[in-house]
Amino acid sequence: VFGGNLEILGPWYPKWEAWVDTHCSGVVRCYQTGPWVFMSLLQTLAEFAASTVAICLFAAFVVLLFITMNVAVAVIATGTVLVVIMTVVALVVLAGFKNGMYEAVFTIICVGMSIDYAVHLSHFYNNAVGTRYEKTRDAIHGVGVSVIGGAITTMGAGVPLLFCVVMFFYTQGLFIFLTATSSLFFSFALLMPLLMIAGPEGEQGDLRALWRNATRKRPPKGGRGRSRVSV
């Protein structure tokens, strides 16, 4: 059970909880020990991980919005981060891991690692000028090599952990490697194409432009001068 599998006690744990609620009240006292206590911890961690990932995604959107000052760019980049997280979780499940303690912890860390590449590319795209195609091209030429180099070093940091015997470090290395690989792939295979197809141009989605337009003084109604009435 330790470190790995919520499904081991799955068929029996709800029945045990129902029996405790029915028979262990008043004078009779029941105590959970051993795997039962750990099963409750695993369930709590799984729920905590899901809620924390949602909070982290919202925080990532706020960060991207603050960095780029563009709603459209922040939405596209946050969607790319969500796809990366879902891909990493799916690959971990395909690798034979379950919804356990280590997986819950490292899924939360996955959000912070996957946003790095999207921030650099989105920020450079937002500062570039021209059409969508030209801005995307400039972003790839400007920070593409740096993003690839950062991903390679991150993947290299996770590879030695894959040879560890301790399950905690092996799981950590697997998450680091898969997160860096997925982030690199979707940065160029999803984020850049989306920006090239539907990215903002000019002042589209720009919060500063929206603020200027909202605070701009409008001329008074009724025209500049008074109209003359002929008798």
C-alpha cells in the first residue's frame, strides 16, 4: 500500500467505514490502525492534489496575465499547461503507477514545472510586432533555443533519478522527465500553432489598450456648437 495504490483497499474500505458509523457509537469505540489509517491519508492526498492543481492553474493564468498583459495569450498558454498536466498524468498511469501518495505530491509540482516554457514563449510573442505568423516566428527564433536547452537540462536532471532503488526518488525522476518532455513537445506542437492561428494581433486582448479605451474622454453629446433656429 505504501507509496502507491488506492485501489488495494478500495473494495473493503467503504464497507469498513459504513460498519464503523453503524456500530461504533456511544459506549462502543473502534480504532483504525495500519492500512486503514493510510488509506484515509491516501484519499485525503488525492483530493488535496486535485484541488491544488486547480488553484495552481488559476495562479498560472494570473501570472501569465500579469506577464503578458494580454487575455488571449494568457488563456492559450494556460490551456497548454493544462494539456501538459493531463498528458503527464496519463503517461504515469500508462507506466503502471497508481493514484498514490508520491503521485499526488509530484502532480502538484508538475504545474510549476510545466508553466516555465509557456511563459517565455508567450512573453516573447506578446512583445513582438507584426502578424500572428511573424510574431510566432520571432518568438521561436528569440527564445526557442533557450527553451530547448532548458528542457534538455531538466530532463538530464531527472534521468539519474530513474536508476534509484528508493521508490520516492524514482517517481520524482519520472515526473521530472515526463513533465519536461511534455512541456517541450506541446510548447512547439500546440502553443506555437495556436498562437500562429488564433493569437492576438495589434491591440487584441491587450488589457492596457482596453484600459485606455475605457478611460478615454468622449466628446459631449449634442455636437460642438448650438444649432440655430430660423424664424
